[in-house]
Amino acid sequence: MALGVIVKELFESLAKKPATIKYPFEKVPVAERFRGRIHFDSKKCIGCSKCSIVCPAKAIEMVPDEKHTEVDFAGRKMARQRIPRCDLLVCIRCELCAEACPTKAIELTNKFSGCSGKREMFVTVE
């Protein structure tokens, strides 16, 4: 009797579509408010370091901006001295950095961050 149940289950399973998704060839649907890869907008970032101050995981550190990029803030131009660098292996995707940013230069996208075992994997202002 058990053999009949197994054969029945086998034929039913053959008629169904697979339960898995062939990622990365098929895109995985994500929720609208999914917190994924961090995006820094260099045109908006003024280097105020509020993002690194509020980060509970201490994943964001301010590093010198060798280019001293000129940015617009409140109608005036200023030379940015520092830029944020985020360690993606430490980041907990809490989005506090994006909330603290006065120029809205940081946002969490709905793209997957990927994975890596390398400590050198950073996101900097682009």
C-alpha cells in the first residue's frame, strides 16, 4: 500500500512546476521596503559625518577626500574634506544613516548586497 502512495506522489510531483527559483537567471521578488545595498550619492554628500555618528554597528567611517570635491549645500559651494566609507560586512541595514543625512545622499536600495569573505569589500561615495 505504501508503494502506491509513493508512485501517486511521484506522478503528481512530475506534473507540477519546480518549487525553486533559478537565481540569478530569474529575479527574486523583493518587498517594496526591502533594505538592500547602500547607495551614496557623491553629488549630495557634504561630508558632515552624521551618518557615521548615528551608525549603531560602527560600519561607517569617514575617510579623507583627496580630491576635495566641491559640493553645493544650502546655496553655497564648499570643499568636502571627508567622505563616508561603509563596511558592508558589518552594516546591519538599519537605515539610521539615511535618516540622519541632511542632504539625503544615502539610501538603501532594494538590490541584494551580495556576499564576500573579503574584509576589503567597501562602498564609498561614487
